[in-house]
Amino acid sequence: MPLPLAFVVFLEGFVLSPFKPEGLRFSAGTFLLSIWSSLRFSDSQHVHIHEVSWDTCSLRGLVYRAKAARRGMAFGAVAAGFYDRPAGSCWLSCLLALLDARLGVLDREFGSGTHRRVDYMHGYFEEGQYRPAGYGRSLSILRLLLSKWRGCPDPSLCTLHSCKVTFLAWMLQRDIAPAARACQGHHVSGSLALYGREDVLPALRAQESLRKAIIGGWRPLCPLTRGGAHAASEPEPVFGLLHAVSLPPLKSLQT
């Protein structure tokens, strides 16, 4: 099942709030990155963190080992979210600041450049070390956030794969061009697409088109579950007022 729009907005507000637990804010941010870039969980755990590119407008990176591409694939996410915030204080900036702080701890504890060995997005701190989170742990955190949202009657309907399919389902409803959706979903169809598969610009444009449509009032329809079961409820998203988040300068990550 795709994730509800209201929950995606909730995750963004959760990341932006300085009063939420830092560990959960970081996890919410990694889920958001998977949602915006339509990454499988397994693919998101094969990303060299030090090789991501951040230009305040978008984040782009490479999955060095992917289910759908033996030689890896590119992914990207636009920086702006659904809240009206400057690029320097959006949810993606907050996520990078939280990640930067964790990588800085690694460098201080184990020597400079340690963070260059980190090749996973979903992780947690334990005993002073940043460890990769397995599927079960990450799924439990996602459903914990769903329970905190209190808008999902049955969190078990959503899995980590929901992060991948959410934007793809919405883009289909918006009749976004199949080629752009294929790029967003990291699929290759035909030899013409083969030589442009590392270009994430069509996916970024599709994300921006979808973002503007939602901000303008368009809402995705709630899909039926597999087997034609009853559709889950789709509550209206709430864009609450957020306190300003003060972000430290990025040191460990290169912009």
C-alpha cells in the first residue's frame, strides 16, 4: 500500500521539529528520502554516503548494488517539501545536518575519514557506533511513527516497500509521463533509456510537478488494497506551524 499523503506530511513536520527525539527525527528523514526518491529498502542500504551530491535544490546519489540494476543506479530527491520553507531549512537540510553530526562522531571516535565506509542510509547509534538497521528494525520504526501519527487504522497494511511505491502511485494518478515515472522508479525500458539511466533530471522534474500539484490542492485518491479489499481511509494533511530549526554548517559531508 502507498503511504497516505497526510502521513508523508507528518513525517516532514516530525523531521523539522526540534522538540522530537533526534533518533526518530533521523529515521523519519531517511524514510522521507526513500519516499521522495522511490528507493527500495535494500537499495537504500547500498549507498556510499560520502558520495552523495547536495546543491540545496536536490540531493543525488548512486546505489552501487541494486535489485533492478547490476551495475547500480542513480537516484535523486528535490530539496523542497510540502512545507513552505527556504531550501536551507527544509526537511532534507535537517536530515543532512543530523547525518553530519553522526558522521562527525564517527570521525572523532575512530579517526578522520571513518564515515567514508558508511554505505547505508537506515541506521542507528549503539555504544558509540553507527550501525546499519535491518529490515525488521526499520519496519518497527516506520510502524512506530505510523502509531504516533494516529491516522492509520492498521499500520500493518504499510511495509518498507510502501516508501518506494508511494510517489509512483501518485504520479500514475497525475498522468505523469511514463518515461519520467520509469526514471523515478529506476526502471529501464528499451535501448534509448539505457544510455540515459544515470540522469535523474526527469525524476526530479516529476517530483517537483507532483509537489506543486499537491500544494495547489490536488489530492491522491486512496487505492484499493490487493485483492480488491476495502480502501484505507485518506485523511486530509495538516500543515501545522513549525518552530524555526537552527542548522549547524555541514562539515563531514561535501556539498
